[in-house]
Amino acid sequence: MENIKDPTGCGDSFGGAFVGYIAKTKDLSEKNFRKAIVYGSVVASHNAEDFGLNRLKHLTMVNIEKRYKEFQDIREF
């Protein structure tokens, strides 16, 4: 991340995205837990880009999938 404005709420947004992904997929395998961790990290990174919930108000699945792909490109998981 290049521009961090406010890390407040990053843990909550990570947790929500992690649990939400697991609940959506209903897959409790280790591989899926790893994907959920990355999705949690992606949402948390978006959260830190603005104050409070401002960034998350405008976050779309397109934004999430784009950053997920960026994670994939820099790291194998």
C-alpha cells in the first residue's frame, strides 16, 4: 500500500471479509482458509485507504477481485 490514511477498522474489515468468504463458500479446507485470509487482507487494505468507512462504502467486487489478482501476482498462496 502506498497511501494509508486510517488503519482504524482494518481488523474488523479483515474479520468480516474472512468470515463472509468462508460462510459464502461453505468450504472449510485449508486451501479455502488461505483464500479467505487473502480476501480479508484485500478488504482491510481498501479500508486503510480512507477514514472510517468511507472507502468501504464505494467498494465493489470488481475492486476486490482486482486487488486479489494483484496479491496473486506478487505471491503464491
